[in-house]
Amino acid sequence: MKTVRIVGIDPGSRCTGFGVVDVAGRTSRYVASGCVRTREGSHVARLEQIFHSLADVFREYRPGAVALESVFMHRNADSAIKLGQARSAALCAAYGVVSSDRVFEYAPRAVKQAVTGYGGADKDQVQAMVKSLLKVDGKMSADASDALAVALCHGFGLSTAAALNRATGA
């Protein structure tokens, strides 16, 4: 079975999480994770840092796919706008390094559903399942585990599609 490397992204204007997994069928393997923590300064400077840092991640890990969490509604419009801009910086970095047909987006509820079986799961539940599924011990930031959850969500979709193709002979 062919292995696909997936980089998952959990965008944020102060901390953008990334997670790298290798997926072969129903088997997922942890590769790396981390967080791009932006420096103090203007919002534009933080967006530039997100763009360049993620472009470096994509060049280093050479993913076959990039999966991002889509924007969800915030109560605070200013926060939603900043999150959308951070997400756009991540998308631009992905499109600049990885072809656009290998960039995918998932709603937060879909990610939680894929990883925990419940679309309303909280961050602790998501993190516990990510660590269990990838057999990772020790401390992991919420941003990194969220990014790994996005990557796993995409990977689960790939394995389901492959199983369906085998079952139908497509």
C-alpha cells in the first residue's frame, strides 16, 4: 500500500499548529508536529512569519497532501478576521510549495467526528485520541494535536475511499 505524507494545519494568528503523519491504508504514523509561534509586532508581520515558516515546513516534509481546518464562526468579529487571515497565509504557503489540487479543507466538526466519533468533542478529547491513534507519549500542545487531527481526518478519508474503490472494483 502506498504511503501518503499529510501535513495538517490548525491556523491561528498567534500560534499556528502543524502536524505531519504518514498514512498507508488504515495505518497512520506520527512524523512530526509543532507550532509556529509568531513574534510580537504588527499583524502583517505575524502573517508573513506564518507564511514563511509553513513554507519551510512544506519544503522540509514534502507532503503529498495538506489539510487545513476551515474557518468557524467566532463571537468576536475581529478574532474571526485575524483567524481567516492566518488561514489565508497558510493556504498561500501551501499553494506556493504544494500543488493546489493537493490542498484540502475540513470543518472543525468533521475533524472532531473523524478522530473521536463525536463532532462536539472538546480539545482534551481530541488530544487524547490523537495521542492514542498515533501512539505518542508525553506532552503535546493543543495546537499541534489539533493539526494532527486535521491530518488524520484527511488520512481516514483516503483510506475509506481506497476501501470503497476496492469493494466496488473502481
